[in-house]
Amino acid sequence: LRFVGLCHGIGMGVANVARITGLPAEEIAPRAAGINHFTWMLGLEHDGRDIYPLLRERNAGYDRAFMPLSRHLFERVGLFPSPSDDHVGEYLPYAWRFCGLEGYDFDGVSARRDDRWQTLVAIAEGRAPVDTAVGPSGELAFPIIAGVVAGRPDALDAVNVVNDGFLPDLPRNAIVEVPGAVDPARRAVVG
């Protein structure tokens, strides 16, 4: 099957690491693997150097209210999880002890989606200007489409694909989240 699942959560995980370390998120290179909404940052680099020592040092004195579940896992496992407490907590029955019982903010997300839809309708009807200063969204569909259409390979920090031996401890037919690349010759994304 030619398919790819996408989750922009890797960017959220990198943003969390950037916040703790004080490094610019766009300069952090992650290498992560796992399953959707629960990946582990196997490597984190800045300027070609491992930043895990810096992350450990800064994490020790950082505000304990920020991402308490992710930081608890980091301190226990030694790797930082991605994307964020609300998603990582989907897999852990004890997550509520760190994140509370309110769960994912579905109402807030619906309100933001409705607001964005109204903005798009207003732009389409000519009642609002197009904001040309908007930067990349972090959604991975756009670089994939551009890579296939333009015929140029592009590395992707994380894609959801069939486990073709990428994570040997998981079944081969499981869907895993791993680094990938646009393969223009095959007009596909490969893990």
C-alpha cells in the first residue's frame, strides 16, 4: 500500500525541548521513533552536538509545572518523549497523576478550527485579506506534496508507516512513527 500517516507532534516535542534548553527549536535536529503520539527522541542535536547533557542539566532546575509527565518519563527512561503530555498520556493509565483528569481540550480545538474556517471563508469571499506573512504550519503534507511534484527528495522528521523492520520489538505490520523521506522516483514517502 502506498500511504503515509502524518503527525506534526515531533515539532511539538522539539518545541518542548527548546523551551527547557533555551535553544531555538528550528536549530534542533531530532531523531525519534515510536508509535503515533508516543515517540521517543532517540537523538537530539544542535550544531552537530548531542544536546541531551544540556537538556538533563536544564531540566533539573526548570519549572516543574511544565510538561510534568514528559519530564517524569525523561527522568525515568533517559529519553524525552514526544509530542506532549496530553498525547503521551493517552497511552499511560497513570498519566492523570501528572496531567489531571481534564484530558485533551476538544472544545478549544473545535473553537480554533471553526475560527480558522470562518477566516478561510472570509478570504475566499474577498471580505478579508490573505495574510502573506504566515510561515510554515508544521504540517508535513505540504513538504511531501512539494517533494513529489517538484521531484526532489526531502527528509522528514517523522512519518507513520508500516513497520518494515524499523522497530524490531514491534510487529512488522504495526504502524510506527519513524524518520522518513520523500522519494520522488517512487512518488512515495519511505521510512
